[in-house]
Amino acid sequence: MKILGIDIYENNKDVLLEHFKKLDNGYICVTSVHGLIESYENKKISLAFKNSFANVPDGMPIVYFGKIIKKINLNRITGPEFIFDFLKSINKSNSSLITIGGSDESINLFKELISDRFNKINYVTANTSSININNSNDLKRIRKFVLENQAEYCLIFLPTPTQDLLMYEIKQFSNLKMIGFGAALDYSVGKIQYAPKILQKMSLEWLFRLIQDPKRLFGRYVKIIPKFFLYLLLYSFQKKNKDT
């Protein structure tokens, strides 16, 4: 299924992980409507999504679009759940792992999580330095980090679309398999509280997050949903004109 020209993964996440493990290199974008809007507005971001192995739907507007408009039984794959699925999967094969992004505090808690629950994973090291994706020195530094710390997998804990652009850059010179998990790191180590089950069932997790962090999220939420529907209309109109 395509939304705003970007392929969205439609199948089971366990199947996805099994196929992902067989890759020589590549990356998975865990994306929401925010990522799709950024992709529609920026060709380079669009290129990052279009060159991924899969773009999984972490957002109910994407799921509703699939079910209502495309008539596809699409299931949401949330980052906080998917990260544990991934760790369980690679723990079985004694895989090696590096991470990029996240705070020192969160990464230390993540290391403890790996040690306690997934101790067959070789957590090589982490890079928690700030990254400006448009700064060539930052990119050189990340390249050096990746090449000096050989591993099979890399998890990226940066905001969208920075993490998606970074994975696209790394893929050009590395055999890493990468997943961009963003804030799922802080969920996994307990720094961000999960929404109550009743709000999850009602697709109101966004409201719970907004209450927790209104200053950062209010402006984003006010803009995102109207933009999404506007861009859907524009994209549909542009596609129709191309086809005629």
C-alpha cells in the first residue's frame, strides 16, 4: 500500500523480522503520519523512505487510511512493541548490536535491559553524541564510529526524519542492518509511560502523550493531521493529472 507515494508494510511483523535478518544490509523505518508529511515536503527524506527495506505503520491515521480507503486489514506496528520483538528475534542468534542516539541515561538503562533480558546479544557500544544530519563533520564522525565498531545490527534512537536520513546515509558504506526506533528507547526503559489500555484501544495514545508533553507536542499535533489530509488530496489530484 502506498500513502503519499511511500510504500507502507502490510504484513505480519514476525515475517518482516525473519526476512530482515536474511538481508546483507538495509534498514526499516518505523513511521507515523509525521514521517510521511516530512517525506512529501522534502525529496531527500522521500528518497530515504523509498530506499528502506520496509516502512512500518506506527500511527493510527495510517492504519485507518489502509482500512477505510484502501480496504486493507492493516495492523499497527508500534515502536515500543516492535523493539522488544526485534530484541527477542536477534537474541536467538547471538547477534552483535550498536546504537546511535538517545541520552546517556537512557542508553545505560538500555544496556541493563539487554544484559538482564537478552544476554545473548553482544551490545558492542553506543554513540550518544548530538547529530546534525546536514553537518558533514557529524556524518564523518558517525561513519568513523560505524566502521570502527563492526556489528550486524544498529538501532537508531533519533527523531524522525533525522534517523531515516541517517540510515540512508549509513547504508551507502556499511553492511549494517538498521531500524529507526526514535522514542521507543525511552518507552522500553520506562522513562516514558505507556498510555492506559483503554486509551490504546480507543486510539487515544496521542492524547496521553500530549498531556505528558504539551509544550513539545501541541504545535505538532495541531499541524500534522490537517496537513496529512491536505496532502492526501493534493497527491490524489497530482496523480490523477499524471494518469490522464
